[in-house]
Amino acid sequence: MTATEEIQSAADQRISDEVLMSVRNIRLSFGGVKALRDVSFDIAKGEIRAIIGPNGAGKTSMLNVINGVYHPQEGTIFYKGKTGLMKPHEAATKGISRTFQNLALFRGMTTLDNIMTGRNMKIKRNFLWQALRWGPAQREESENREAVERVIGFLEIESIRKTPVGRLPYGLQKRVELGRALAAEPELLLLDEPMSGMNVEEKEDMCRFILDVNDEFGTTICLIEHDMSVVMDISDRVVVLDYGSKIADDTPNEVRANQAVIDAYLGVSH
């Protein structure tokens, strides 16, 4: 091997080591509807990766493939160097957590209890131990509650920790859902339109928390968002889908100037 080849090999290995997830040639159809058409991209460790596109582009379908809700007809996913499609509970145990486009909270439960449900995968003791609340089970519960309290403090929602989430304004409910996802201590956090329906102030707060999660916890984030100013401000890289196909994959500045992306959002390409 020549010196040049050795340098290239070392560079390739470094890039490979930095990739947390690689999505390869994903094809997903529902009957005659092709939701995803041969889509490939990767997510690097520690980055904020955005998936954007017009309505019906296949963005949520892509997240559902990543965390195992949908299994595509073709393609595969490499996660932490291992290949194979996962089921949702397997994705959760392997460090993938998510929020949803439509809130999926327990409205009659308090903020604290909703976020506690995010610790389910961390509970190792069986039902009998938990019922007795003695010894190891008691210590485990205390550790989980401490972890949840740290999330509550991080998201600045101490004042609503005992409030049923059904009584909270929409923006705070979205923050609680983020808290539940964070309670699982994910390596990869999937956010499906985390700022939809929010006012400007609420969006600013959510942006700050997303950036802080990425910076302070080192959490890799993949998000779907329609607010382009938000995407351009907080994302490291952006992949663009249109009618199930990838039409761009680059930095925010490059994507913003991409004519195919401009045409897709203006509707002139259809």
C-alpha cells in the first residue's frame, strides 16, 4: 500500500468511526404508495441532523423506519457498526429515543410521572421486587427518580412537576415529551416536529434546549422540522426529501441555495 493509500485508508476509518447510524437504500411502500424511494444518508456522532421536505415527503416514515415502527421492503440500517432492522423496543434498549409529531403523553398523569415512564428500559428488577420496594428495588427506584429530577431541572419545569400534563399549555407539553425522551438517556434522539404549533418564544426555548442537549450531554439528534429558520440555525447537516426521494444532502447553507430544494418547496418541480 502506498503512502497516499494509507492516508486515505486512515481517513476512511476515521469517518467510519464517527458515523453513529447509516441508512442505506431504504424503500418503503404502502400498497401502491411509495413512501421512500432508495433513500440513503448517515448520521454522525454528536451532530444535529435535520430531515426536511414538503408535506408528504416521507420524513416521518423515515423516522419510523429508523426506530423500527416500519420495516421497509428493501434496504438496511447500520447502527453503531452493526446492521439489521430493529423493533421499537429493541431500538429503545439500544439507545434510540424519540418524540412524536402528535403528543403521546398520559394527560391524566403528572409531569413527573410522565417523565418517569421514560425510565422503563432502565428498570432491571422484576415486578415482585418493585412491589416490595425493598433493598435493590428501592435503590433502583431512587436512582431513577434522581435521574428524572435532573431532567426536570435541566428543562426548567420544576414548577409543573406535580401538574397533570392535560392542564398544561401546548408548549410545555412538548417540553414534557422531550423530557420523557431524555429520561431514557439516549445516544440518538429522534425529534418529530418538536416546534410545531409553538409561538416564537416557545420555539426559542425549545431551540435552546435542543442545542444544550447536544452540547452538554453529547446526544446525537435527528430532527424533522418545518420552520426553515430553525433548521438553518441549529443543524449541522440537512437531508431533503421530496415525494419519498432524497434530493439534497449537505450543510444548511448549501441546501438553502440548492435549486432542486427551492423548486420542491415552491411546488414548481411537480
